[in-house]
Amino acid sequence: MAKNSTLVTASFLTTEDDYAAFKLAACRAALKKKDVASARVCGLALLALGILGRVFLPGGIYRNFIYYLMIIVGFILCVYYDTLQPYLIKRRAAAYFAHNQEKMIAQALLFFEDRLEVQTDRYTAKLPYSLLYQGYEDGKVFLLYTGIGEMRFLPKRSITQEDCQMIHEILTRNLQENYKQEGVR
């Protein structure tokens, strides 16, 4: 296949769901597994100590209040990254999108053998894959980092399953260990 022929073309206008999926994926991509594990271990420890204290060392109202507080905080730490954090991120993204919807512009991402092109009504950028800092994929979006803290996203709803597989192969080949994939079926 010639270097100038497009392998995948994706054109989309960002929706509220796209933006929320992007923000959630960006958060998950930045999250370290050891931080999640540490929070869960601390949560389980607080939960166990609170229950054990309440059962075996009952006391006055203040002591019971501390035990119940330990149980509540322990439970929150155990479920935070799975339920509370995604909820808060989606809610904040929806509020931002509602306030800034007019700033969301249509864009096209064209994947070639040697580069990625980003096209909007304001500009066109040709980025060799070697300029990409890293890539991330989850069940709903691809994230393409052009630098630390700078990224583009591609919602999977805008492309076919075959195109998703092609992009996955392109990013795996070009980014190697700088490409992460989570929660993809």
C-alpha cells in the first residue's frame, strides 16, 4: 500500500457522551494501578478495623462514631475508583460540555502508514507517528498524546470495527510500549 493512501478516515463532531468518555479515558490512562491498589488496601483495613472495633471494643457515643466513620471512609476508599470517580468525572464533563458546546468543532483524523493527519475547519496538522508521546485505547475512545498533557481523542462510534482494529495495529506497531489498551472487547 502506498504511503500516501489513507488507511483509516474518521470524521466526527464531539457529543456530550464522547467528551465524557474522553475525560474518563484520560483519567484512567493517567491513573497508576498501585494507587488504586493502595486505596483499596487502606479502605479494607479501615473497614475491618471499624467493624472489629465496633464488635469487640464497644464504647460510648464518640467511640462508636469513630468506628462508623472508619467503616464509611473504608467503604468509600474501596469503591472510589470503580464508582464514585467515574460518576464525578462524567458529571463534570457534562457540565463543561453544556457550557462550552459551541467551542466543539468537527474534525477528521486520517491515519496513513507513516503519519496521522488532523483536519478541522481551522487547521490541518500532519504528525508523524514518531511525534506521538503515547497512545491509549479503551472500549469507547482512542487517546493520542502529542505531548505530555496534550492529546487528541477519537470516539470509536465514528469508525467501524475493522477501522478500530486497523488503528490498533498502527498504534501498536508505531508506539510499541507507549501504547496501552484497557477494557477493549
